[in-house]
Amino acid sequence: MENNTVGFIGAGNMASALIRGLLHGGAFLATSRVCVSATTRARLERLAGEYKGLVTTTSNAELCEFAEVIVLAVKPQIVDKVLAQIAPHIRPDALLISVAAGVSTAGIEAKLPKTRVVRAMPNTAATVLAGATAICGGSHVQPGDIETAERLFGSVGRTVVLDESLMDAVTGLSGSGPAYLMLIIEALADGGVKVGLHRETALMLAAQTVFGSAKLLLETGEHPGRLKDMVTSPGGTAIAGLHTLEAGGLRTTLINAVEAATRRANELGVLMDKKLLG
């Protein structure tokens, strides 16, 4: 990927996170090989000020002429307009990587029939280089295209390659997951306040506990049940708390949340496909 020119259509939080990952410490790309397009000058000026030498433009056509790898980082609602705009200008050898939620590779290929397309579903933790991203390829991908996407999203967290039929499930789990966990952290902090802790202290302890527990799981590779049992001594505090969580149906509620979000992602994807496929 170091030899490619990369363009970002859109300069929002996700695009900014990916640019940061790519340029972090100069490990991936020279700044002059990255271009960003946006309709808002202020966003472009902010990025250009942060990364000296970054190429910026308000013209998607100019970006398409520049970039061998194009990252489509716009809201799903305007994808059809952006695809129609870039169709006459995209290079024949370009790889398009879409992070537009719910937009299928078939939908994009309907507007860009000969373009190699990779679809990705990252989450907001990518903005702090701790994202979880699922990747799938369209019908025209070539050897190396998925690896290029893995390098890109690997710069802002962990990646997994899946069949596109599972992307709605990813949206329901890791795409929406940060919202679930923020609610859990907030509730844990509320519990801390109820038993006497100051709000800021309770919030820090709750957030760090969630962060540390996730890090422990990822780095040890242990099953979460085993790690849970390591904390749970006979007749102790943890088992008393776990009993309360089970009685309240936490496990079932979280499973239901993932299922409901997955179902909604599928509904939105169907609507988007109708829009793009006609």
C-alpha cells in the first residue's frame, strides 16, 4: 500500500481516523500520496494543518484522477449522488473501498460497473485507533485488494474478513456495539455513585474496567467464561453481583439488542439497494 495514492471522499470522523492511522509516524504513506475531498473548506483546512503536505480538494473529479485507492467515506443517504458524480472520472484501475453503512457492493457496482469494490464496516473506536472492522469483497476484486483494505483498517484497530451476507450481523454487534457499551459504562458509574463514589471517579473506574477487561481477553485469548470464573470466588462479591445481572436478564437483553440492530441494518440495506439498483 505504500506505493499507492489514496483518496478519501469525505472528511468526517471516520476518514480523519483512517488518515491518522495511515500517516501515524509515517509508517504507511507519505503525506503527499494522500488526498481528501470535501464540500466544507474548514474540514480540509483542519486536516491540512494537522498533516503538512496532505493534498486537499473540493472536487471529487480531481480526487479520482489522483487516487488509485478511493475510500468512500460519506453518509449512505448521499452515496447515489456521489457515485453518479465520480463515475465518469474514476480510473479504470482504481480500487474503491466503501465505509458507507448498509450500502452493498452490488449497489455500488451497479453505478460503477467495472470498478473493484471492497465494503467495510468499521466502528467509532477507530477514531482512537482501537476499531473493529469487518471487510468483504465485491464481484470484481482481484488478488491483493482485500489485503490492501486490511492494511488500511489494520492501521486503526483489528480486522476480520467475512462474507457479505454477514455484514448486517457485524453492524448489529461491533458497529452498534460502542453504544451498548457506553450505556453499560454509564450504568456501572451510576452504581458507583449510588454506593458513595464521586461521579468522575466512578466513571473513570467503570471505563478503565471495561477497557482492561477487553484487553485481558484479547491478549490472553482465554474464553470470557474462564476469565469471569477467575474473578468469582466462592461466596464472594462478584458472584453476588453476577446473580443480580442474571436475574435482571442482562445476557438475554444484550443478545436481543444485537439481533434487533442486525434486523434494522438489513431493513436499511434493502432500502438502499432499491435506491441504487433501481
